[in-house]
Amino acid sequence: MKRIPARPRQQYLPLLFAASLLALAVAAPLSAQNAPASAATPPSQVTNLEAVSVSGVQPGPGLWRVSKGDHVMWVLGTLSPLPDRIQWKTDEVEQAIAESQEVLGPPSVSLKPKTNFFGKLFLLPSLVGARKNPDGQTLQQMVPAPDYARWLVLKKQYLGNDRGIEDWRPIFAAVELYDKAIKRHGLTASGGVKDTVRDLATKHKVKFITARYTMLVDEPRNAVKTFKTSPMDDRECFGRTLDTVERDMGRITERANAWATGDIDMLRSLPMNDQREACISAITEAGFAKQLGFNDVKQKAEAIWIDAAVQALSTNAQTFAMLPMEDVLSPRGLIARLKARGYQVEAPDGSDAEGMAPAQ
């Protein structure tokens, strides 16, 4: 039985923050539909249905089975956020890992500055203030007035009297608000699931394969300068994050509980993407992202994962893998792509996993 620890929130450097959002892009299939556009709903009319996060010993969602002939891959669907106070009963996962020849991590994206150690040190001063809006603009100047009015209500509720955040870009302010909101509702962003799987692989001496697309940044100083001075259309990301915090924390908690308790039907019935598609688009559609080559990293990371999965399924008698739950359930996700190549897919409840996209 594994306690899923609460992880301290990482303070991402700006470009790494962009990469982390792009990693979310890998985890959010393009088939997912966006939530309704942000509306200027008066705070007094907002309904945010309460739900209490589960605690104690929980089984998790079970494992999906992907196979061809005698070769099997057991897939754990991951989710964020998760209940903060659960003990994940990992017996099934540990047994599957122990009997596997490889563990395959989820698709991921990383940035690597093309410089030496001292070059990285000299890069640090240029990162100061990179979260701030270009040209000294304030958050109030950057977002629509109705959204700013909603922001003030939610900021007071979750962030208190933090004045410094008023100089941040909308996307950074949105992420800060969301992080504090899920914590207040008894949830944690990481859940420690990936770390637990990695630890179990180490315990049983099973090779861990990372399906990662790495971007080399040739001129990191210039990249940071470009980021700091470039505009970004992140107002929709900001508005939809306000929608999520105002109205959807109950649904997000229900979804987290469904993962913890292994309620596959509930997972299938709940939307997965929240505000992420809008926030990811704010990054990938920005001029600096296209200039740095960010715009197609999702496809490249997914292609790396598919190649690694096909290789593992052809080489190993048994493989264990992790994928975001969206990619497990979506008819256009990575599991569905494997099925299209002739692999058999079976959900933990014995049903066919293809086509079970979350309702929108």
C-alpha cells in the first residue's frame, strides 16, 4: 500500500513552464472539446457544486490490457489532480511491474539549453521578471473587465492580498489560482503516481523507458528575451480558468475520486480537459513558440511514445506503461491508435476501451 504524498508546487522557469504546458498538450488529445467560452457571470450567480475528496485506502483505476498474440502491455491511466489524502493500494500495479521486462513512461516534452554549466548560471539573471506582462502592463489592463471583476473575487478567496501577481501575464496568474484552488479542495496536482511507478520499477530492477521529446534551445538568452517581450493571447486561458475555479471544482473532485476508487464508468462520463486546451493554445500559437519550434512538439512526443510502445510489444512478453487517462479513453488517443494497428484492447471492467471518450 503506497501513500501518495503531497508534493510542493514547483516554481517553473518561464521556458520550462511553457514546456510543462506542452507536456499537458501531449496529455490532452485534440479530440477533446473545449468547455463553453468564458461568460461574464456575476459571482453571486455562480454555482460551484461541492464534493468531498475521498481519503484512506483506495484501489486506483485498474489496468487496461493491450495485446497482440502472447505479448501484453498493461496500461495505467494517470490523472491530475488527485485526492491528497489517499493511500493507493498498489498490489496489482506492483505485480504487473515485477512481471514485466520494461516500464514505459508517458509521452513528455523537455527543454535543454544548448550551453554549459557556467552558461546556465549566467542565464539566470535574465529570467528575473519573465512572468510579468510586457511593457509593464497590469493584469487589469490585459483581460476583459468582467473577467477581472471575477478574478478579484476568486483572488481574495484563494490567494489573499498578493499584489505582486497583478503584474503577471494572465496565464501565470491563472495557473497560480488553479493550484491554490485544487489544494483548498483537498486535491494535489501530481499525486506522486509517476514517482511511485518509477520507484516500483527500481525496486524490481525493471528498466524504465522515458518517451521524451527533447528540444535543444541554441540561444537560451535570446529565447528568454523573446519570451519576455512577446505578446501572448492568453485571455481565453485566463477566463476559462476562472470558469473552472468558479463552477467546476466539484466535478474535478468527482473525477479525482473516480480515479481513486476505480469507477471507470464515472471517468468515462466526465470531461477531462477543463481549461487546458485554451492555455496550451496560448503557448503553442504565440509567435515566440513558433519561432522556437514549440508548435509541433505534441505530435513528435506522441510519435516517440507510439514507436516505443510498438517496440516493447514486439520485444517483451510483458510491458507496463503509463498514459494520461484522456489518451486511454479518447477514440483518438494513443490506445485507440494502437488498436487501429491491430492490437487488442480491454478495459479493467472487461469492455472495449475504444470509443469511450468522456462526455462533453
